Amino acid sequence: MILSRVVLSVLSMVVGLVMVQSPAYSQSADNVITWAGCGITKKAFMAELAKAYETKTGIKVQLTGGGATRGIRDTVKLRMDMGGSCRMSLPGEDQSELYASLHPVAWDALVIITNKKNPVKNLTRQQIQDIYLGKVTNWRQVGGQNVPIHLYVRQGKISGVGYAIRQYLFEDSNIDFKTQSKYTKRSSGPIERSVEKDISGIAITGVSSARKRDVKIISIDNKSPTYENVMKGKYGLYRPLYLVTTPTPSPKVKEFVSFAMSKEGRQIIRDNGTVPYMDAPQLMSKMLIYGFGVR
């Protein structure tokens, strides 16, 4: 099972070289690129990249959210010119994802966020697991106030964040999280905004978007997701952020991907507090579990 998923994931990265011989583009105007996908990528740096690219070329990048799964599938189904994803493609979940080409542009890290009024500053990995499994339900059990824990989670199991949590913390893609339905949200944005308002709230999201919210980012096992710690791999819960294209993207999409990876694009990503992928490519060799060790 693990080997088959490895093969499928690798194929999804190179399929454009061997399986598609004719161009396949969505039908947006020549001076517009449509983009949908990962809300963390969108919040982290896509708006700034899009603005700089429009200033440079006159081509407008229209951004919508919808999550990593939408970013991958809408792109390969030609509903969008390009997508954003914070997970690898999963052809075993939907065969269309085999035809996605993923271009890593940045490094994100999973972080625990709470309301700024919450006094808790650190959680252990075991405490986090216990919260997600419903074994710890009151903040007093982890050194906080005597109030119930409100665990906010993503809908479904293959969202970028939801999938990564299951992989990194549980090594089980099918595990269920114990929370009330009212704390289950459709994307990372509503989760982050809910925690901003809820003194009892807790969630896991991406540091690239969390640092732009009015929330507290707490350490895990006394390690903080600083820029330096993420870049050097000292904070273990890191993952790539991807731009998604078809195997044969249009020239305007190719040019945008090149811009995102260029010296200018990488500086924009840095200026927004996110590590460009090419600043730490060695992290990929350490990230063997992500996308592969699924049960």
C-alpha cells in the first residue's frame, strides 16, 4: 500500500512529460490568470505575488480560495489556469490528481493557534494528540483556565491541513478528530477567524497565514516555528507550498511560475515571512513521511 502511494505521488509530479502531448488550457482571457486553492498560500504571499506580477506584466492574477483539493482538481479539470496546494497530489483519492504538476515555491509549517487571551504558551505533541482524540477536553488539563476546549478542524480528511495533521501527528490518514460539528469549518480562513474571537478555541493551521492573524502561535515541545527554525528544519512540522498547473500549462502560467521562483519572487515570499522553497531545498529529503506513510 505504501509503495503504491509512493509510485502514484511520483507519477503525479512527472506525468506531463510522458502522458500529455497536446496543450490543455483553461479559457481565461489573455491578460488574466485564474487561481484557486489553498487558503494558507493565498493569505501568505499570493496576493503580494499577484500584485507585483500585474505591475510588471499587466497580467492580472484573480485569486479565489477553496482549499488544496480544489486547487489541484479545478486546475487539472481546466476550470482554473493555476492552483495552490499545501499537500501532495493524492491520485489514490481521485485519479484526476494524477495529472497535476506541482511546483514547490515555499515552505510552510503547521502551528498551534489559540486566542491571544489564552495563557497557555506550550503544548507537547502528546497533549495535542490527546486534544484531537477527545482525551483532553478542558484547558485546565494542560495548564490553562478551567474552561472547555473548542477544537476547530477542517471539513474532510484530505484538505491540506487536515491531511498533514493526520500524517505528522498520527501517521494515519483515516483517523477521526473528536470535536463538535459547529467547530468544523470548510477552510483555514474561517478556522483562523474563529480562534481570533473564541477565547477557548484551538486549531492547527499554517504559520504562513497564522502570523498575519490576531492569534497566539504557541510552541510545540518548546520549539517555536520561527523563520530560522523552519528554514533549518529545527521545527519539524514543515511542508511545501505548491503552485499547481496542468502538465502542459499555457505560456502565461509558465511565466508566472517562473516569476514566483525568480529572485524577485523569492524576495516577495521572504518579505511576507515565508521561507522560499529554494532557500531550503534540503528539507525535502527529510520529509519522507509526508504523503507516503498512509494507512
